[in-house]
Amino acid sequence: MPEDLCQCGFGEEYFTIENDQSICTVCEGLVAGHPSVVFDEAADDRGKRIIVVDDQPFFRKRIRDTFTGEGHEVLEAGEGIEAVRHLSESLAASVADPSRRVNLVVLDLTMPGLIDGFQTLGVLKAMDSSLPVVILTSSPPTKELLQKLGELKAKKYLNKGSKDLEGLLLRNLEAIT
């Protein structure tokens, strides 16, 4: 296997899109293959409904502005319980109107409140196991962290400190839509 390919084995689940290439967020090697499709085809002709969960208003606004600028609807949550409430309301409303369903959650891990990011991820996935959840955090991608996120079925791990956070978010949204 060439040196520039993913060596650690986490790349298939935890990669980012950089310069039109899939890059492992752990070992920074290239990940072969194409990103998974996680949205249904019926949703492709309209904007996505996205929940952004972060206790820092600056980051919520930054992410919201990035996605709304591309025609997506963003629900904001400053803590985990609020995110769970948004998803619950969305699931109830989607029974009558499928376009009300949340298509993606962008979740910070380190948050104050009754439940942290890990617990929030677990509850969201219990409510909707097919819901893609992208972790956007400043926590370093340790093997233990990625294993825990894998067990909880997070879709991606992205670093909040990226120089081009907006571009990183949009490239990865496109990769999973």
C-alpha cells in the first residue's frame, strides 16, 4: 500500500474532503473510494434541514450563515436537550410533511448542560438511527475518541479549527448528499 493511503483504518468512516480528495482525519492519508450517500434521493431537489448544536453562539452563527447561504434551513441548539427537542418536533412534523424531517446534525462534543455531546449523539441516533451526524469539535482525533464516535454511529469527524471552516463544511455536506 502506498504511503499516502490511509494506514490506520479509520479513514472509511472519519474522513474530510480536502481539494476534492477524501483525507483520513486521523492519519491524514488518502481514503480510497467515494463518500457514502446518506440522504434519500427525493430530498436532492431542495435544501436540507440541519440542526447545528454548539454552546458557542459565534460558531452556531458561523455555521448557520454558511448553510443558509447555500439555501439550507438551519435550526440552532445551544445544548443537547434543545437539539433533542428540535429533532423530536421534526420527526413528529415529518409524519404529515416529509420535508420537515431533519437531514443532518452538526454537533460539538464539549458542551455544558444536562447532556454532553456524546450523550446527545447517542440520544439523537436512538431517535433516528439513519440520521447523519457530523462531529465538529476542537477535540483532537485520538483513537479512543474515534472508536467511541464509531460505536455511536457518527458520520464524520471534522476539526473546528480548520482554516477554511466554511469551505470544509460545504464540501463535506456535498459529499454526503
